Amino acid sequence: MTVTVRYWAAIRAAAGVADEQVEAATLADLLTEIRSRHADSDRFSDVLDICSILVSEVPVGAREPADVTLADGDVVELLPPFAGG
């Protein structure tokens, strides 16, 4: 399945890109792939660990990533905690 990963705020800065295409059947596969792609970033993995994740606008929450299946065309959004005012 080809899905789009969208990075927001600090995870975007750590990745160095706003979005990218990833081939993955589950969220666990996707997380493994993007960790590999951005292994040269000092902060990527640490920021990823604290991100909220949405798959096609549905929060993943505490579900096990291996149990979250992805469909072709899904959009996975990675949202680190951020403050605003």
C-alpha cells in the first residue's frame, strides 16, 4: 500500500520534509520505514516517540501499530505536542 506521511512542527523539522510517500501494510511497517529513512537525524526518533498519529483523520490512540492496517491512499499524520496561544 502506498500511503502519504505528513510531518508537522518538530517532526517536520527533524525529517527535513513536509511529507513523503511510503509503502507499508501496517502502521508498524510504516514507523520502521520512516525511522530507517531518517536515521541520520539526531532528533527524529525521539520526536516520533511522542507524536500523536492519525490515519486518514482517525486518531490511532493506544492501539498497537501492528494492528493498524493501512489502505492504499491513506494519509498518516504525525503530530508532536506543541503549544500555541
